[in-house]
Amino acid sequence: MKPTLFFGLFCFFTLAAAVFGTGRPAFADGNCVTRFLVEMSARHTDPKRAPVLINTKMNFENTDWITETVRTVRNDYFVSAKTPSEFQSYLKNYISATRSFDQDFRSGSVSANLRNVLKKQHSVMVHGEDGTSLYQGTTRKTGTITSGRFVSETGNVISTATIDLKVGRGWNQSRMAPPVGLPGPFPEHGEIWNLWFNEIAESAKAKGLNPEDVMPKNFGFKGGVGHRYPAFFHQHLYINRMAEIMGHIENCLLRTHPSTPLNDVLVLLADYYQVGINAHLFERVNNSLLMNQMNYFLHYIGLRGISHGSLDYLALYKVPEDFRGIFIKAVIERNPGIGR
């Protein structure tokens, strides 16, 4: 067996063992997985390979595949917190946003135009396709939300989030408590942990910035964890990273599908989602927007979508290597056949 083939198989099975095993996902295997991801990215960015759009059809008439993904499994916070009319607005806008993203993605130019695509899709998520179907999000419902504009443009900056670990908290009209039993570890009272994104750190260094200054931070307090998002004037670093990952997703699905290994695609989706969650680009309706894109991609490749209850919180404090495994496990739970 050739050494390169042996190395590739070793990396694949190491990563698969981490994802499909039981307990806390483990990706610490030297630099094997890192090299595997670098090689995977390289083979999907060959400029000589022109996009070949495929003809996968998305069924927007049958909305069951969308409806089932907007409800958090074993958690009725969302449904009980919304009026029927608001839930219908959310569902209507969700479908419209998916249709809009479908058109943009098939053009093969989302990564090159990500800022505008995100803004357009956010406007549809909040106000609907025709501007008459209002959805304002599930948290911090104070005042009217500004759609289609980043917080760096509006000044309506939300700099922190709270992960309340007290058991028994429910909907209180201002924020949603996380699901019970979020896995640690968490920073102790008084501790501060950086959530580290290597590629963003390198980009910050190249611009003469201190990487620690641009990273999200988690600080422990009695009964919970506080999360501080990156300052809004560093958001461009996160959008640039999201665009880079989106470029890999485009290459995987539009150029080499279906030969691209499924695990490659899921790792990219996990990375894109986590970077986007921590970027916190808009005042509200960030998580639903990003999960809309994730479920679009999952449906695109023939899988059932996932809900984003606990994933939103896990993305705030789990290191990227662990979050990849958590995200992939969530996909496997909804699609048991792929884990066999």
C-alpha cells in the first residue's frame, strides 16, 4: 500500500472513530486530522475545475422537511413561546429564505458575495419575501429589529450571551434557557477561556492584530457561563473565514458531488456554523438564519435536517475540533443510516 494512501485511510478512520464512537468526541491525534483537513481543502480548490452545476431539485411545495427541522426535539420552548400567527410567519419566511438561498447557491457565487447574500436572506427571514410577514426572533424582543444590516452598520450591538446552567429555567420573554444537561467542561467562577479559531487568528496576525483580542471569550460565574462575542469591528475577520469555508462547500457540492466524502462536507458545515454563530452578525435572527443554510445543505445532499436548540449553545464554548464531532453526531441522530 502506498504511504500516502495509508496515511489518508489512517486519518479517515481516526476521524471516523472520533465521530462515531461513544462519549466525548476526541480529535486529539497529533496533527493527523489537521493535515487531513488541509489536504481535503486543497483538492477542492483547484482553479482548473470549472463549476458543473447539478440538477438536484428542492421541493418547496411539501414543507414537511422544513417544518420538522424548526422544532427542537423534546423541547417545546419555541412553540409555546410564539403565537400561532408568529410561528406561521416564521415558517413562511423560513421557506422563502431557503428558496432564495437555493437560487444564490446554484449560481456558484455565494462565497464571493457572502455579505450581500447574508443580508438578503436575513431580510427575508425577518420580513418575508414581500415584506409583510414579520418575525423578530426568540430572544431580547425589545423594539423593532433592523433586517438585512449587520450590527456594525446599525449600532445595535449585542456583545454578550448567557448560558444559564440552573435547572428549571424556562421561557421568560427575554431569553431562552439552554437545554438541561449541556456537557462541560465549563470555566469555573472567575475563569476566562478563549474560544480559538486558528485561521482567524492567523488572519488577525497578518493584519497586525493580537489574536486574543479578536477571539470570543467565555467567563464562568455562579450558575452559568457568560459568552462575549468578538467586537463588531472584528466581524470582517469572521465573515472572511465564513466566505472561505463557503467556497470549499461550493466546490464540494457543485464541482465534485457526489464523489466528495460525506464527512468532508459535514466538517465544513460544522465549521461554517460555529464561526457564524460566534460572529453574531445581526441584532437578532442569527441562529435561525445559519441553521436555515445548514438544513438547506443537508437536504441538498439527501439528508434530514437538524434542529438547533443545544447546538447554538455548544457552538459558543466547545473548541472547534469537539464541535465538529458534536455537529456530525446531531446529523447522524437524524439520519441513523449514515452511521452504519
